[in-house]
Amino acid sequence: MAYRIAASRYGYDQTDAAAAEMVRAELGLDQPWWQTYGSWLADLVQFNLGKSLVTGDSVWHEIEHQFGHTFSLAVVALLLALLIGPTLGVLSARKPNGVFDRLTLVLSSLFRAVPAFIIAIGLITLFSVQLKWLPAGGYGTALHFVLPALTLAIGLSAVSVRVTRQAIVQVMQSDYYQFAQLKGLSRWQTFVRHGIPNIAVPVIAYHSVQLVYLIEGVVIVESLFAWPGSGHALVHAIIARDVPMIQGTALVMGGLFVVLNMLADLLNAWIDPRIREGGTV
């Protein structure tokens, strides 16, 4: 193990027994396994995830830097998905089973079934290779956000179109919505008071669940577009067998997923009084 770690740092040509022994002593691999494991748990409580076996830098500091890029990409992708999905869902719900509704059904089914890397390759081929409008990868300007964020947003909005459409149709056909119109409220007042709060619940619930799609999707998308985020770094760590980096990134991703889902549940409870009162939705 120590020899492999030393080789990943210095290269196989520059690695000898002395370098492997130095790495073994540095990482505590010469100690009993239970002592090494106990030290690792104690460091974990202090957010000390160790040092990268490749760079020698602090894993926590590297993850902090990488997650900044990942977070910015995820936010842009989520905003694009919220702009595309619900907008097309509203337009589809205006005439259920119409031409536009059926067209969005076909497209949403298609884009949901197609893997993210196929969408990414298609966007790169069209906008970077053929039209030469956007950069094919890298980081540095606002244009570099477009293709990776759009790749993630297409996958998210493919289903949110149908979720929004179905929520609008169900609400507008419900008894309480019809009764609100009979009371003399205008169509706009009825939609704002009784439509939007009930439509927002399934839409927000869907996007909160799909946060895991963003967490998983960045691994593939960042690698394809050479985006300097946690997903791109995780792939390189796996190739280099950088165990502390792999463990640290996986722990942070898992913890982030738990926190985001908890915040989504709190947001749903704030929007829907039935959840706050302990009833069923």
C-alpha cells in the first residue's frame, strides 16, 4: 500500500523502498489497524479528513475550494431548470392533450431517458464544434457555465414539465378551486390564492428530491466539461487511488444531500399547512 501511494505521488520511476518507508511512517501505516482507525475517527470529528495521497494538501481545504465551483454550477443549473420546466408545464396545462402538451410529453420522456453524457456530447457538438458559439469546456467566464448547466437543467426539467402540468390540471379541476370561482373571485385571484400554493407543493417536492440528481450529475458533467469541481476531482482521485480524497468527498456529498433534503422538507411544511398540522397531503 505504501509503495502504491508513493508511486502515485512521485511516479513509479522515482519510487523506491526508502520513499515507500517514508510514506508508511507519515501516514501511520506502520501502526496497528485499530490505532490507525481510532485516529481517523478522532480526526473526522474535528473535520480533519487527512491529506491527499497525491498532492499532500489538506483534503478539507481541497474540498472547500472544489465545492465552491460545484455549488455555483448547481445553482445555475437549478435556476435554469426552474425557468424551463415550470414554464413549459404551465403552457402545456393551458390545453391538456393538445398538440403542445403531447409534444412536451414526447420530449420530456426522451430527455429523461437519455443519459447526461449523451446530452452533453450533443450540446458540445452543436454549440461548440458546429456553431462555435460556446466553449466546449474549461472555467473562467460566464460562457463556460452555459453548456454544463444546460446539460443538468435539461435532465431536471424533463420531468418537472410533467409534474407542473399535472399539478395545474388537478388543482384547476378540484372542487375547492371551482368553488372559489363561484364565490365571485376573478380567475387571477383564484389562481393566486388557491392555485399557486397547491401547485407549488409538488413542484418544490420534486425539485428537492432531484437534488440528488445534481449531486450525482456533477460527477459526469464536470468530467466531460473539465469543470474544476468536486465531481471532476473525485474521478481523478478514483483513478489515482487517492483514498482520503475519495472518502472525504463522499462524506461531504452524503452530508450535503441529507441537509438539503431536510431543508426541502422544512420548506414544504412552511408552504403546505396540511404538513404543519400533521395531516396527510
